[in-house]
Amino acid sequence: MRKQGWRFTVILLLTFALLAAGVSLRGQLSHRPQRRSVPTLVQKKTDHFSTEQKRTFISRVGAPAVKLYLKNRQVLPSVVIAQAILESQFGTSELSTQANNLFGIKGRYHGQSVQFYTREVENGRSIKVLAEFRKYPNLAASIADHNQLVSDKFIKAKNILSYRKSTHLLQENGYATDPHYAAKLNRLIVKYQLSRYDLKAINERV
């Protein structure tokens, strides 16, 4: 009987010790800083949108793009629209809906930004990186800021009348890491006949 009582006491002590260790571990874990969940930007194929949705979006971006070209004669409207389609999936991407960022422009806008994981091409390999993207108060601010950025750093020449030359300059000057970026823009411009906005802008006068 004494041996059974001794064994029972040992088992009881071990049980209490394990319970105490579990409580202590839970307490430590509860005080650890929680890692913030950051979403990943996911691009949808443009075929997933209705004809009306596409037409409306193209018109919303096309009108201010034409006005901006009339002011500085640098970024053709077709290129602006194609970039907006590609980068924001006709204005439905999380970056577009949460930050009014149509073009995937990184950094801060008047101190405002959002963070997303995104795919980048580095040394021929697709890698996932955490990036900071500009947050705009509205779509007009996004389009105007994009126009300024492209004019200052990527398409510095004025009066370019060829969208293919413009997309080539974007690719050549490192606007995007995707090696097929210019080709993708060219296909969108042809598919949605975006060059009609170029003709309008070139033939109009301020």
C-alpha cells in the first residue's frame, strides 16, 4: 500500500508540474507581439470583367489622361489607360480600392501609404517582397501623380506620338521589373483601341 501511495503522489506531482508549465507557456505566448498580417497583391485576368465595367473604367481614366497630355505633351493617354488596366485590373485591385493607387506606384504620397506583398522579377526569378505603396485621396490624384512621375523619370521627351515608343521607354528606363511589361501594354492598347484617346489629345487644343 505504501508503494502504491508513493506512486500516486509522484504521478500527482508530475501532473501539477505539467499543468503549471502549460499555463506559464500560454502566458508567455500571449505577451508576444502579434505579427501583422499583410495581404498579397493578386492580379486577375482582364477577361473576368464585363464589357460595361471595362468601358466605364476606360472612360474614367481616359478623360483626365487626355487633359494632362494637353498640358505637357508627354504621356500619351493610351499608355496611361493601359497601365491603369494592367496594374489595377480595371480599378478592382485591393491597392486601387484601398488606396486609389491605379498604377502600383511605390513610396508615400503626402505621407500616406499602404503595405502589400508583391511579386517582383529579380535576376530572372519571381520573388515575393514586402513593399510600401502610395495612398491617394482619389483617382484624380493618382492619375496626376503618375503623369508627373512618368514625365520626370521615364518619358522625358515631349510630343511623342507613338505609344510603342512610349511603352519602350517605360521598359528601357526601368518603370517595371517585368521584362514583358511593354508588350503587355501594347496588347491592351490594341485590344481596347486606346489609341483613339491619343488622336483626340493630339488633335485638340488647350
